[in-house]
Amino acid sequence: MNKISDNLSMDLFEESDQSLKNWLHRDGTVNYYGVVFSPRTANACYQQLLNNTLWRNDESAMYGKHIMTKRKVAWYGSQPFRYTYSNASKIALPWTPLLCKLKEKVELVTGESYNSCLLNLYHDGTEGVGWHSDNEKDLKPHGAIASLTFGAERKFSFKHKESKETINLLLQHGSILVMKDEIQHYWLHKLPATTQIHSPRINLTFRTIIQTK
């Protein structure tokens, strides 16, 4: 862990220009920072996350049926936050040392703060996620969600709910993408399945949970 922490500290990231491109033409913001970790550090983080994360198959409840996905997930946070989506709830585990370091890096790069992280493990390209918005009541309205990718490069797609316009990006190993502002109200996003990818991808989405009484 210390070796990875040292590498994270040594990785350099030039502060982005204030005119960082918004990939959406309207109704929200998507900023893609590209690769922000050296290949050596990204590889080390990938291996540690793959082997040491408390992965479990994701669950959902649809039309009265309990569904278990092949994709695996893990939910961590600054407090034991409850997060509910797809009619299933999770309680956040405490941050690991590596996740704390990655959160600090993501906050430095994006200029935003986060108190939780949902991790997804896709074993190969046949595992993906369909069109959806991250607009659950547990999340900060219009808050930033930072997506950190390790492993296989995958296409990530956006579709406007009204115009049906679509935008595609390729998320690289060791890269960061941020969704924020009104995007979850006006846009859907998905990770398309493909038979062309045969290696795993780990995706960390740093979020902000709001406390409700």
C-alpha cells in the first residue's frame, strides 16, 4: 500500500484550463480529464482493487423478481450511508487506505468533494449497464459524480431524453470523467455491452450522499 501511495503522490497532473471541454451541448456538463495516472500506478491500483475489494454480485428488484447480476459491486463511504437504487439498498463500508488516496486524487483533479464511492467490476465486455440516470433521492441534486476507470477501455454513451441525441466517449485505463449540473435530469447514460472486450474493467464512481432525517 505504501508503494502505491508513493506513486499516487508522485503522479503529476497539470491543472486543467478553466475552458475544459464540456462534451454535452446543453442541459448538463460532462468533463473528460483523460488519463491522470501513470501506467505503473494505474496497473498497481487495478490489481489491488481487483484482489482486495469486498466485491458482491449486484442485486435489484424488478416486477416482483429478485435479480442478481454477473457484474459485481462494492459500496464505501465516509459514514455507513444507505444508498438505494434498482429497489435495493446498500450500507457503505469504511474507506480503505487505497480508496482514501484515490478520493484525494480525484478531488484534486476535479475540484469537487465526495463522501462515497460505488465500485463496479465488469469481468468482460459482455457485462454492461443499460440506459439510466443517477438521480436517486440519496444523491446530492445536480452534484458531481466522478468516474475513475481502471482496466479495459470501454465505450461510454450519453443520450438526451428528449432529442435522443447520443454522444460516445472511450474511457481509458487510469482516466477520470465527471458528470454534473443538470445532466441526470436531461440525459441518460450507459456502458454498452460488447463481445470485443475480453478483460475486466473496474469503475469507481465517487458521489455525494445527502443526509436526510
